[in-house]
Amino acid sequence: MDSVELNIPEILQMPDKLYLIIEQLNNYRYFLLEGGRGGGKTQGVGRFILYLAEKYKLRVVCGRETQTSIAESVYSVLTDLINKYNLYFDVLASKVTHKETGTDINFRGFREQGRFNIQGMEGIDIVWIDEGQAITKQTLDVLIPTIRKDKAKVFFTMNRHIEHDPVFEEFAGRPDCLHIHINYDENKYCTEALRNEAAICKAKSIQDYNHIWLGQPLTQTEDALFGYQELVDTKHNKHIATDSYGMRLAGFDVARFGDDKCTAIIIQQMGALNWEVVYVDEWEKQNLNFTTGRILSTCNEQSVDRAAVDIDGLGSGPFDTLSYGRRDERFVGFTNPTLGSKVNKDYGNPRTVFAYKLRELVSNGHMVMTEPGLIRELTTLKYTYDHQQRKVLISKKVMKDKYSVKSPNKADGLIYAVSLIGDVITRQARQYFKQPAYSQEGDILADAGIR
């Protein structure tokens, strides 16, 4: 697309790739502009909003997840453009108003001091969410339904952070969202200074270059247990089941909270060291009789040899019925108490111990998984350190309250299944132990006729 052919005003000068937001404005409700640094995303949206503000009376909100001062917003971007092109706006301390059309442009953080700041969003015409990679799913779930005008438009500008940024997950691929990825090398207005910075970064670290300048998401954050790509790559670890193996272990996570789901994960032993996730299932929270029956039928139908059920919450009911009531010896309870430092000097509880056992299996190429939902949940697992400097997985409740991350039920189900591997390996190893010499002496004496 050639910008000259469009015969556009100077205020609308932007990378050619971004002219789609002008051409397609009436065809979409959401506009997701993402990519690396220097792509012109913020400038493009800012210019377009100012252009529209001069033509129509609009209510515009420019926001981000949190905003402690006006300096953290796109206020300076807009005011610089207003001054550069001598536009007819009143630039006030906390908002911008057009002197003729009456357009109001306000700036806010959508979540301040733990509360949502979304009052008055019902009548908004345009919402511009900058730094969209920082928006949490919880904020999206509250914010989006409040934008009620049929013809309202929502713009997201962002440099992706991780593989599953909530904004990207929600809007990329939606039929009512125009998604544009743009980098500095597609922006003819990118300065020579920025291009030099990109070249220097590329020479130093191709990984940093790909993330910062090409907009590729990080494969793993600093406190994450798993990176996305390494989990996807486990598909290359596939093995054909070896004779005398094939043991199936299951992990069941029973829903505790309102939006949780019950989950079943089954892994199969494909060799002495190799395991594969062969079954993933989840169902809505039901009464305990239903859940107990579902667990039992899954184990029977999938030929499960051993199964671990989380018994710290509602799972204790089904476990008691299956293990004690039915006397089914396949079932063991998984509980997650704090471990004493003498018991484990590296990890603070069993959930963390076996999460790192899973980490070891993945790193050594001994685990295979392909189910996207399971992989996505595993990438959300984060760790911290306790007062004894031992690693501890951040609890589900904290992940939900602090990071607005959906409960990782599938990930926990896999951790529970992995907790059974050690017992299986021990039992199998015993088959090959040679009988100690002293225990054979009795047979030798007996053969000699000595009793």
C-alpha cells in the first residue's frame, strides 16, 4: 500500500502497514497492534485518535493496567503531536479536550490500589490500551463488558512479553479483531538511531533481538518453572512402548473453587526412563458422588495401575470412598504439607518436589506431552523462595489473586501422576536385584544335608 495514493493529511503519516486501521475501522470492534520496538504502533494509534477527535465529538479513554502518574500514560505522546501540528486542543493537567468538537481524552489506570477503575466506561467511543502485555485476564474480564456502545472501538498496542499474554490470547484470531504485527524494519519512519540500536542488540544476543525488536514472546520468564518451547519440543521425545513396561499412572485434581474444573491426567511408561502423557480430561465441578464415579470409571476404562488423588481439599471424599470404602489399592492420596528442612533442604513441599521431578524429566528428554491446554498451564507455574531459601511453587490461590491466572488443574494432575513414578521404578528395579551371598548360604547348607 502506498501512502501517497491515499492522499492523507500529515497528521496521519504512519507505517503503510498501519493504514489498515483507517481502511477497516468500520469492519472491526477490536484492533490489536503488536510487535517489536520501533514499529510505530503507539504513534500510529495516537495520530489516528487525534485525527478523529478533530472530526467528531468523542469520549476517549487511554488506559493501562496501572497508572501512578499521568507521565506513565500516552499523555506525552498525544500532547507532543498536538504541539507539533498545532492542533486545536486544550491540553490540561490530566486530560485533553478539543476546543471545537468537544472531544474529551482521559487517562487512567484500570486497576488502582487493588480496585477496578472503570466508572463511566459505558458511554466511551474509543478505548486505547497501551502496554497491553501488562493487562491481566481479570482486568479484561471486568473491563470489556463495560464498553457497551455498539460502534465503540478498542485499540491495543503492545510488545508481547510471554507466549500467553492475556490480551493476545483473547483477541488474536477473533473475527471481530484486526490483528497487525509490525516491527521496526516495516516502519519507514523509524529513526536511524533506533535501527543502529537494533543492529547492536542483534550482534550481542539474537534472543534479545528477537524479543525486543521482532516482538517474539519470551519462552520463559525468570521465575517460571517451564519455558513454552521446551514443552512443545517434548513431542520429539516419543518412544515406542517397550515390552514389560506400559505401566499407567493417573493424577486427579478435584475442583475446589467455583470456576475450577476437575482434571484427570494419565501418563504411560514407554521404557525404563521414558513417559508419555496419553490421556487428558476435565469436567465441570459436580457433587462428590459424580466425581468419585468419574474417577473410578476413568481408571477402569484407561487401565490405570496407580492413581494419586489430591486430598487436601474436596478430593478427600472421593479418595476415602475409593481407597477405604471400596478397598481399591490403586489409589493413594496426595497431600502438600510443609516439609522440614531435614526432610528436604531444596524444596518446601511435595508439590514443588514433584514439579521439579517433572522439570527433570522434561530436561532429560524423558517426558512427552502434546495437549495444548496442559502445556499452556505448565507455563504459568511460578516459584518463589521460603524463609529457608528453598524453592516453593506459588500456590493456586496466590496465582489467582495476584496474577489473575486460571487454576492450573491439568498441570497439577500431571504433577500428582509424576509423584507415583518413584515407587514404580523402585518396584521394577527389585526384580533385577541379585540375592545377597549370605542369604544363599542356607540353601548351600541344605544341599549338603545340614539343617
